[in-house]
Amino acid sequence: MTIAITFMPAARLEVIEAFDWYENRAEGLGSAFQAEIGRQVECITENALQFPIMIQDIRRARLRRFPYTLFFRAVSDGAFVLACFHASRNSRTWAGRT
């Protein structure tokens, strides 16, 4: 069973900013980042419960090629992405979104 994924506004902005940053470094790199986000979103839709719980009920889906993680909350009929977070940033920043 697949579920619906909703990116919260802050997470959506983080994806856009990361896309822009990568695309400004090398043409096509932003698109590769976006494709990796899409791959992880597909994995979440197929089985959100396969991802480890990090804090309370918030799960982590790490991107493969890029140092980013999607933090999301799975609910009965979907998942809410709370953050698209770079690995070098302080995790307390996104944890306040719970």
C-alpha cells in the first residue's frame, strides 16, 4: 500500500535551497539531488515503517549520494516530511518542528 507524502513548508524550502545550491555548483547536479529526493520519497510511500525512529515518532531517511536526510512523521494514511537536513547542521534546529 502506498501513502501520500506532504512536505511541510520548512522542508520544502530546504529542498529548494539545496537544489539551487547544487545546481549553481554544477549544471545537472541539482537535478540529481532532486531525483534522489524522489527516490527516497518513493521508498517512504512504499513502506514508511522501514525507516528508523530518531525522536519520538519521527523517522529518518538518508539520501545516498548527498549528505542530506529527510525527517518525517508517518501517519495512518500518509507521511509528513518535517525537514530536509544537511548532515553537518545541528540537529536541534529541525527537532523543534516536532
